[in-house]
Amino acid sequence: SNSNLNNIKKWVKSSHWIDFLAENPKTISSTSICLKLIDPLIINESIDIKNKVEKNIVQLLEKEKVAYDIGSYRSAPPGLRIWGGPTIESEDIKFLLPWLDWAYSETLKQLNID
């Protein structure tokens, strides 16, 4: 799980649109990895728009059979939740990350956000 978290940390560090939900690095879980949307294009949008962005990303990933049940917790800000526990191979996390970027980019196009 630590390897999975490290892969996601590297990806988040290079991302312009997502960050860890936990603001204190010591509280970031290596199993239930929670992320929030931070792109300047949507940061000031309404919660409804942000929820649409999250929902669309989730639907695209499910349609492509890449990830399931990856949306944030109901009580959390819009974002993603990635299971990174010991049952997940690090290669699978590495495979997932470009798909997340793709799904986000497609979502912006589909929702006409630019």
C-alpha cells in the first residue's frame, strides 16, 4: 500500500487538477486515498458543477472498465477515492493514473468547461 501511495503522490505532484484531500501529509491514508479537485478552471464553480465533474469522471472510467466506485465519499468534497491497499498491485495503480487524466480532460470537454 505504501508503494501505491508513493505512485499516486508522484502523480499528484505533477497534476494541475487534483490534490490530496488531507492537508497534513501525515494523515494521508495509503489504503483509502482521497483526492479533491483543485483545477483553477473549476475551483470557483458551484458545488453542483464540481459534483457533475466527479460523476462524469466516474462514469467514463466505469464505461471503459478501468475503475469502479472511485467517487469521493458522500460527505467529502468532490473528488476521487482510490483503494490502494495491499490487494492492489502497484502496476495497476500506475496503469490507472493516465486514465484519470484522460477522464478529467474528457469531462471538461463534455461539460464545456474551458
